[in-house]
Amino acid sequence: MLSCVTVLKHASLLGCAQHAERLSASRLVLVGSDEWARGTVSVKDLALRDQKEMSVEQLLALVPQPSRS
């Protein structure tokens, strides 16, 4: 199952990460002004504590596609 929570406000990175962990999220996708200017996003794996920057296209490739039955 894929779900998404959007926070559209100026919040601290720590606050966003804590909110995502309270929701038992597996990943946190961050789009700050620097990423927006480059056309990228930062994706943080909350279990591994690993963060990578990638293009929006790379992010979309990670999203499971619904099966067509």
C-alpha cells in the first residue's frame, strides 16, 4: 500500500522526520527551494537513515504501479 502525507509549511527537517516516523513512514521526500531549482528531490530512507538526491523521474520509478486486471 502506498500513502502520502503532504506538509506544505516551513517546518524544520527534524520536525518533518519526527512526524514521518510517528506515521510509520518508510521514506521522507523533501523538496526545498534548492531541490526545486535543480528539479530534484531528496529521499530519506527512515529505516536505513540514508538520504539521496534524485530527479523526479527517478522518484516516480520507485512508486509501485497499480496492476491492471
